[in-house]
Amino acid sequence: MFKNPTTRRSQYLKQYMFLREAAFSEYNRKNYDLALLYARVASNCAWNNHFGLWFDDEIELLLKNIGSVLCMGSRDSDTVEGEGEYYDGEANKEDKVRVAFVLTTWFKTGGHSSLLKIWMELLEDDCEQYIYITGGKRGEAYYQDLRKALENKETHIRLLNFSTLSAGIQQLVHEIEKDTPNVLVTFIHPDDVVAVSSISVLRDKPIVIFVNHADHVFWLGRGILDYLVDFRSEGIKISRLLRRIGNSYKIPLTYDAAGKGLSGSDLLTPKKSARIELGIPEGATLSLSIGSLYKVLGAPDIDYFEVILELLKRNPDHYHILITTPSSGEIIEKQFKRYRELRERLIVKGPINDLQPYFIHSDFLIDTFPYGGGLVPLEAAANKVPIIGYSNARCPLFGNAGFLPEDYPFIARRKIEIIEYSEIMLKNRELRDGIGEILFRRYQAQYSPAVVKSLILSLIKGEVGERAVLLEDVNEEYTLDLDYINILEERFLGKKRFRPDLYMLSLLILETTKGNKYRRGKHLLKAYRYNEFSSIGETVRYTIAAIIGNRRLANLRKRMREVARF
């Protein structure tokens, strides 16, 4: 680990510049696949490490130039390298707008895919929809789940499958130009070079709506967008002042596009029986937090688990549920060892697809801190659950998504306020019900699916002047505490710090280009040299994969499964 945040930033900036220059060097040698790999790893470095970079126009121009070269010949052919998995829904019976969603991968859980699903549900009666998944093998895991969810709908799925990034670009350009959507909506990862390169060279390029779901980090895509969708005021400030994007529109997050849980008739189970199932005694109060584990770790000035322990100590009839990510088990166990008293009344669960029963059976939500929630506060409000918010004064960007009004009386700024506000809530049911009702009305008026749908359609149909909310007034400067952000990253990431050679190796393992074996060996040795492996098991896995390659490794695994059957 680096000694201080400033050293950390300078080291990662040097790393980024080295990878960036390598991308340009390989492009000049006409090694386009290797140039794409370096551009992707450089972008991943800037995405995962805050050193003050928000965009890179030169990298995006490089990607456009590569896309132009790659598609120059492939457009003359009816076929392109590689075969994806394609599913066509019902034919478009009306002359609807054709909207295509471009995503890097699809997740079973998490806010990213939940938001995409909501947008698709909101638009399904008004638009014929296409989905392009650029992640190749990374997208296969949940492809069948996605296809099953979209059966009997006017939705067409294109899961790209390619052995090189250049083949992926040719595939995506081929499919989009064949389907001729009117509008592209991007839900891509910040380092998705396939999507950015492809969209930048499309013939008769459709309108591109870029969904800024990663508004707090560097991302590729500034050069391909026509409209940028921001969800909150902090995101708009960064878009205008740091990314220098003027055509940004505010479309807030929403929840529950299917209309579940918005009326009393949809409540799933009686509160009493549900609490018994969770092991919570009758008469006890229950609070809830939901979020990836990084959202509650790393802050130098406030400790999530310490605050929850203090709350439970002071209130012996109170319980708390934390719903978090599946990879959190080992870290959670460390917290339990650190605070043994937590085991009795802190319930940790996850991953969970349907969160609504937990909202219904909780008395109030304690939003995660130091990082606030995005969709979570909206889901709480839609279920009339009062909220204890947290204002991160050192980095407002990491606060909540702007749902709570500024004059909301239960936004804490210090550890003791979280505890005191929670105690006010748990001791006063009438207050809880009243606050829940107020938040529900705010949700209906400004964040409901109907409101958000009208804003989305206004962009898609080109009525932005009438329906979309234009840029809000902002100051001419925006200051971000990069030292604080780096402290959070360093404390939480630890062994998960950015590992460029290991990441490069993981991409090369999937490639089948000439000279690949030599490059795999080169980055494997550098990963050894710079101690990038986090465990012996990880070292062994990558060493085997680097030596024999992805195709032979896949065949070996297949044979081992066949042997295991006997």
C-alpha cells in the first residue's frame, strides 16, 4: 500500500499514462487488438482509481480510428467473425420507435441491471426494443435468465460472442446497422471499448442517450452521446464542470415499474409472521440497510459497524438487517470478530432479488454510509418506510441520490446523529408512519414510474424542450476531495487494488490472436514481479490459464467434467 493518498494518485496516474501510451504505440504498429486491450486496461485503471481524470478525448478518438479501419472491409461482407446468441421476440405489429439498449453485461442483482429493467418495462408498450450485450463470454452467465424474462415481448436480444475485441466491434456494428434502431440507450461499463468504438463509426448513427449510472468515476463515451442522462444534482455538476458536457438532462431514478407494492393489497405477508421467520421477537423494532459492502467500509471518520453496535447496545429490543453482496462473507466475519456483540441482533443476508418483503417488515431504513444508496431510498419511500439519511460533507458525490429534500429533519452528519435519529424513530410509531407517508407522497409526485416514463419518452421522441429538465444552475467550480476518496479506496480495496498486469492477463487469456502466448507469459511474469496475486489459488489458476490458453483450458475442463460423471 502507498504511504499517503497523494502518492497513491501519482502512482496510478503514471500507470494510466504508461498504458495509454502503449495503446497508441500498438495502434501505430497496426496491432489493433493489442491497442484495444491497452486502451481498455488504461480506462479500467482510471475508472477504479480516482486521480482527477473524468474523460479522455484522445483515447476515444483512438477507438473511433480503430473502428473505422476494422469496419472498412467487414461492411462489404454479409457475415462477420464469431457467432453470438440471438433471440427475436414478437414482430413489431405497429410502427413503433425502435429503441436499442447497449450493455456490457447483465447482472441478476444490483442497481445497474434493476435500472435497465425498469426502463425497459416503462417503454415496452411504446417501443420495439433491442438489447446488445457487448461483454462476450462475460454476458453468457445470465443470458438465459434475461431471455426467459423477455419472452412474449417485442424484445430482440443480441449476445455477442467473439475471440478478439476487434471481432466484437465488427459484430456490434454489423448487428446495429442490420437492425436499424432509431435510438441507442447505453448502460455500458466505463471501460467498454467495444461499445464506444462501434457506436462512433455507425452509418446513419441513431440518437445516442448515454445513461450516466457511474457518475462518480471516469468513463468512456463522452464523444458518442447526443444526450446525457443524469439522476441527481451532484452528477449534473460533474457532467458540466468536470466532464464539460452541456447537453445533460436530469431524469431521476424510479422504482417498481411493474406497479408492485404501491398499494396495501400487494403487501406480501403479515408483519408478525415475517418477523418470526427472521427470528425477531414480537414487540422488537427492526431497522434495515441495503448496499454493496464497499458502501459501509473505509471511512476514516465514521465506522458503520461501530455505529450499528452502539445503536443495538443502547436499545436491547432493537434488531438490524444488512442486505449486502455475496462476496462479503469473509469481510463480514472479520467485523463479527471485531464486534462479537453484533452477532445477536445484526442479521446479514444477501444476495436477494426481491427486497420488497424486507422493506415492508422494517420500521425504518438506515441508508448506507459513507456511500449512500441510489435506488434503495426510493424503494423505501415507495413502501412508506421512513429513512435515516447521511450527508457526507467531505464528499457530497458519495451521498444519496438526491431523493431526500434538503430540509428533511433526519439527515445525519455525525455518528451520534445517526444513533439519536434512529432512537427517535424506533420509539415513536406514529412518527414513523407520518414520515413514511410524506416520503411516499414525494415519491409519487416526483419519482414515480409515470413521471419518469414521460421524461424518458420526451428524450426518445425528441421533445426535450418540453419534458426534460435542463441543466440546473451550478457554481463555476466544483471541488472534489481526492485525498478522502483515495483513503476510502485504499482502506476498502486492500488486496483488491488495481492490478494492471493481472487484468491484462485475464483479457489475453480470452484472446486467440497471433503472439498471444508470448504476451500472456510476459504479463504473467510481471504479475509475479509486482506481487499482484492475492492468494495461492489465484496464482495457480492464472498460471495454468496463461500457459495453456482459454480454448485448451475450456477443453480440459470439459474432459474433467466428463471423467467426473464416471
